[in-house]
Amino acid sequence: MLAAGSGTRFGGDKLWRPIGGCPVWLRSFRALSNPPVEAVGLVVPRGSEPGYASLVPGALFVVAGGGTRSESLANGIGAVPEGYDAVLVHDAARPFCAPDLVARVAKAVETHRAAYPAVPAVDTVRLRTCDGTTMLDRSSLLLAQTPQGAMLEDLRRALASGEATDEAAMLEAIGIHVVPVEGDPVNKKITYLSDLPSDCETRVGIGYDSHRFSDDVGRPLWLGGIMVPGRGLAGHSDADAILHAITDALLGAAALGDIGEHFPDTDPRWKDARSSVFLSAAAQRIAGDGWYIVNTNVTVIAETPKLAPHRAAMRAAIAECLGIEASQVGLTATTNEQMGSIGRGEGIACMAVATIARTRS
Ligand code: MG
């Protein structure tokens, strides 16, 4: 796999840009590391060998490239140990190469000695001539991709013969017929910054909370950020189990601890505190790490009170705490069919999930 190019059209080292948290070149490496490929060796910029090697301890080799693609290829081919008869040469800048494409090329090499994947031209191609330009017949044009495959001995011979932009051209120059196989439009080469997909990280968190009904008949019932007619829940704060479950789902998604850690019930500051304070603080804390909230969904398990009449107001209150739209807040309710403590009406339980996302820098 060739990772030694200068990437001058990109401006910076495109091969180390992450896609889904994984550098472009490492994605390419992993895409290649599937049967029938037995081993993958890497050609990298001189001096950067240790950085690459540390991430792929199983690589067949990691060697320095040269000033041109042919030189880099020659260094790579030179590093292939005895015992291999066919090689595939792949650009590290093609991270979306699917295992079945690799297998297709390998199979064609077995039958025809040399092969490359190709896709039809989708853009109109014009040829510059001495008196202007002329349009080429698109239906007769193929765009070559990698991995390109050949017998090792043929490639060694071709390399000795001169410079070319790819292996197929080099092999043809020494009279070897190189067979096109069906390429894959997805197998794009990352050339410009805009070729990289936006790198968005998404996380899911889960939260659970339950509180028993208070013996204090005068205690208000806070649920979903609003006061609801009914018996209050016992707890250090206002005991709003819905907000507590969502707070934990958010903190959990961002791996930032839990509600008990941030707002301990031993702290007098939180005595009878409104739980909207916890929820807003959790939202601000995760926003500080670059997260935004995609959605949250909470389900309430209780025999009483009936939540349907309050659903819209609760969703609005939760959305306001989180700085999102009510359409991003789901709220469902069920009973426990009179089973267990919740079923006997001793308290209320809530489960919540939250999805958060951020763009990786
Ligand atoms: Mg609680």
C-alpha cells in the first residue's frame, strides 16, 4: 500500500485526516487486510516509518518511499519477502475500497496475470489539441482505480523499464495485457479536502431513575420539569425522576460521570433543588465538550398519575432546559401492570436514552 505521496493538491497530510476516528491510510490498510490478501506492507514518507508502524504491528513491512510513485513502488516491491507470487498495489488515499473489490482484482490476477478495477467515466472528457479541444467518446472511456494486481516477477520487470502513473501503464509498456475488472464508484481517491466525508461522532447514553412517593402529603409532585397534581416523590432534590433519568443519559453518553457525582444528595445546596438545574447544567457540561443533543427519549413507568394530559408541557419544559426543540424530546408512559413495587403504586421509575453528536476536529 502506497502512502508516501506528497498530497500537494490537498494541502497538508490528508492520509492522517480521520474518517470516523480512523486515519484515511489506516482505513485503507484495514480494507486491504482481508482474504485472499495474506499480508499488507506499507510504503510511507521517509522518517515517518515508526508512526505508521506503531498502528499496524501486523504489517508485513513498513518502508520509506521515494521521490516518485515508481520509486515508492520499487521500494515496496523490494521489501516483499520470498514466497509471494502475486501483489496488489493500492493507494492509501482510497479508504473506501470494499473487500469484494479487492477479491475481484485478486481473482482476475489469478486468471489473467494482471488486472485493475475501472469505472465508466461519468464526466465529459475533452482532449486538448493544438487547435483547441475535442470531445472524447465517454462510452469508450474507463477510469482506473486501485488496487491493481500483478504477478510479482512481472511487476519487478516493469519497474525496471521506467516511470508511469500506475502499475497497469507500466505493465503494458513491457507488453503484459492488463485486464479491467468492475470497479466501484464508492472507491474514490481522496484528493481534495472536500473529498473527505464530514467526520461526525455520535454517541448514545442511557439513564434510569426511580423515586418512591413521599409520606409528606403536602409535598408537590415535580415530573418532567413541571408540577403535576398528585402525591410528591421523596428525595433530596425535587425528586423529578424524569429529569434525573435524562440527566444521566446525557452525562453517560458523553462519559462525563453521573448525576450523583455532579450533584451529590449529601450536598445541602441541592436540598429541594429544582432538577431542571441539574438537567441544564448537564446540557452545558456536555456542550463544553463540543456535543450537541440530537434527541432524548424517556419512558415513565407508573400506575399513577396519568401522564397523557401533561405530555406536551413536560416535553416543552425538558426542551427548554436542554436548549433544543420539543420535537427532539420523546416521552412515553406505561404502567407496570400492578406487578412489583411500581405496580403497587409505591413510586415512579423512568428510563431515558439520549443521542449526542459532535464534529471531530
Ligand atoms: Mg433521582
